[in-house]
Amino acid sequence: MQILSSELFPTLVWTTFFEDHEAFNARLLELAYRFREKDPDGVQNTNTLGWQSRNVIQSMPEFQPVTDRILAICRQIGVSQKLRENCRFDLQAWVNISPPGASNAVHFHPNSHYSGVYYAKTAEHCGEIYFKDPRTPGLMYRPPIASETAFTATEVALGAEAGRMYVFPSWLEHGVRPNRSTSDRVGVSFNVRISDPAA
């Protein structure tokens, strides 16, 4: 007897890699550290021991190379997901500098559709981003599991890699594990809100 399965309501996380990341990241790192010098307090949200800028780099011309790429990638994702043509994509973005020991508590991003992170500087064991299973009712009564599968896993971690970008639904709970390396992890995180200009 053949048993078939169907994937219903899949949760997607998109990724891309910047082939020119070495030169691109060198400039981005310079801007990130200069920004921290100007505003050493930053903001405190889900970050522990790390520095997070205000959500303003989308309006700073010097950061336009990275914010333009973020918007272009999110628009491409929108096309793949059959969004209406000519949708408006509004971006908020910020810098994270996470020294050894820094982490981010589990959270989600309200009032936006796509969220994500682009890594400008990483090291081995610098802290993976991880995602929590959004199917909360399924956590109430779990069967005995010998080893996890994509269906039974309650948490999935993805590695931090310089030049790598992840984009995911803003409602998907996620966190960042502690930086166990001896150097900073630096990235740009973002939210994108999508609206119909005709509405």
C-alpha cells in the first residue's frame, strides 16, 4: 500500500547570497561602526548585550546600497507569491552589532509582512538565527519521537554567514542564539510592509 503526503500551509524562509559580499560588506561595516559611534546607546528591544540602531537606515543615503537590495529581493519574493502588481513596499531597517555573548530573545515583528536579516560580518559559532514552530496546537500533545523530521521539529536554526540574507514572514517567531565566537556578528535587520496603492 502506498502512502502519500501533501504539504499544506507551508512556512517559507527565503535566502539569497551576495556574490560581491566582500567589497560590499567592507563598506557596510565601516558605516555600521560609525553609526554606533554617533549613537552608542542605540535601542533596547530583544537584544541582550548587543547594540541595535534605531530603525532609520532606510532614510540614510549612505545605507542605500543595502536597503535597495533588500527592497529588490522582497519585491522578487512578492512576485513569486503572486502579490498584486504595483504594490508599495515600505521598509524599516536597522543595524545590529552583537559582540561575544550577545543574543536575541524569541520574538516576532508586528505590523509588517516580511522581515529578515543580512549578515555583514560573521564567525564560526557567532550565533544562529532560529525559528519556532508556528503550529502551536501541535505542541500540546506530541508523540514519542526517535529523531526529528521537518514535520516534527519544533525549532529550526539557520547559520549566520557573511553575504547571506534570510527573509521570512514577520509573524514567524524567531530568536538568535548567543555569540560564542571571539568577534562581533554584524548585520542589518529589516521589516517590510506591503500595501496596495489603489486601496
